[in-house]
Amino acid sequence: MERIQVAHDLSFSRIIHGLWRLADWNYSSEGTLSLIEQCMDQGITTFDHADIYGGYTCEALFGQALALKPSLREKMEIVTKCGIKLVTENRPEHKVKHYDTSKEHIIRSVEQSLKNFQTDYIDVLLIHRPDPFMDSQETAEAFQELKKSGKVRHFGVSNFKRSQLNLLQSFLEFDLVTNQIELSPYELENFEDGTLDLCQEIRLAPMAWSPLAGGKIFSAQDEKAARLRMKLTELKNELNAAGIDEVIYGWLLAHPARIMPIVGSGKIDRIQSAVSSQKIKLTRQQWFDVLSASMGYEVP
């Protein structure tokens, strides 16, 4: 498994496992532990979470599994996010979905995440969504306090655009290490609006959520999805890939921004397909062939 150096003392596995649907998979703690170990056996050591996943349950489910074999903790990287407050039964004080990037909330969220994971540190904490009410100085103070205490090693953002990332970075004495953004052949916004350009400019490797476009490429009936399915099937045959999902992952991996796809599946065969995609080597022309299929026209 290729590894990406995101900080001088931290690297991620090129393929990342996402746990946002862990509660839906209905695994026992032993079953979750088995899935974790199968991922790690294939070289996937980076696991992506958020405090809100599963209605605030997924972190604890992962932690309960990890508690069955605590020695795995030092061999993995845990990424989690905070900043979104959902309206749920177990959060009756939340009257409306909103964002909270205050120092108080970030620190309290981290304390809860540490309890959930049954660990004493988080490798990377991300702000989940850009907050239009964010006081960047206050958010930075929370980061600095958590870093100084050793509770969080490094920090990043998720879904931030250029100006939003640069604003927060301007208040920090250390570098943000990643931006988790939506990237797929179907969803091109972050390729087109300068977000991915900034990642290369500041040497920040992005994490890619929904790399398979939430399954749209496989089943959606719109013209874009149909064009992509046809082109990806053609390339699957050319590249001798097992499925078009391998071609999609390979398309992302080929990009010079060092994209790290997040695989959000609880099925080991789907995870294995993502790992196998590292062998897929698209030519420049094949890469643009997929891009053109998505856009519906040739590049200018």
C-alpha cells in the first residue's frame, strides 16, 4: 500500500476506510474488529470518522471494537471531524441544524471523541463544514490548545474552498494537513473551482469523499451517468480491470494532487477493489477521456 506523507511525523494509507455508515452495517464489536483487521492486512491503516456519523454513534462503535484489541491503535491513524450539530433525539437541545466552530464546542467534541474511541489522542481533527459564523482566531486557539495538550496531533478541514482554508490557516502557527472534499468523475466542482489547485499549491494532499459519486455512476439514469458508465466500461476492458470502480479509483489516484480516496463500504470485496485500483495506470489520454465523458464535450 502506497503511503502519503501528510505531515513530517504522520502518513496516511493511500486508500482510506470511511466509517460513516458503520451503524447501518449492524456488525457486532467482533465483526467490526474483523473488518478493521482485514483493512489493515491490506495496508489500509487510516480510518475516517465524524462525531455526527450514525447519529453520534459510529465513533463509539469503532471504539468498542478497538477495545477488544488495543494494540491496533498505535498501528492506525484515526481521523475525525466536528463542527456540525444535528437535530436528533439524543441531542434535544439542538433546535435547528447548525454549525459550531467555537473553542468551547471543538474542545468538548474532542473530549467526547476520545471517550468514544477509548484512546488518548486523535491523529487528525477536521472542521467538518465551512462555518459562515466561524471566528477563525477562536477556532485556531482551540486547535493550538488541543495540540499542546497532545490530544490531537494534527488538524485539517473538510469541504473548505480556497478563501476559507486560507483564512483559517492565517491564524495558525502550524500547517493544516488535509482538506477532505468531494471528488469523483461525476462531481467535478472541486476540480474546476480552484480547490484542488490550492491543494497542490500548498502541498496539501486531499482526502476524497464519495469517490464513486454515491453509486450514481453505476445506477443513475441521467445522461452524464450513462456517458460515464459507457466510457468506464470501455476502459475497464482496455485496462483489464475487474470493475469500473477500479477504473474510477485509478482515475483519482492518477491525479498529481495525491488524492486519497475514502472507501465507505463495509463489504470487504468492495474495499479490496479500491486497494487493487493502485495497479490501474491510466494514460493521460485515458484520463481526459473520462473527463470529457463527464463534461459531455471535449476540452477546449
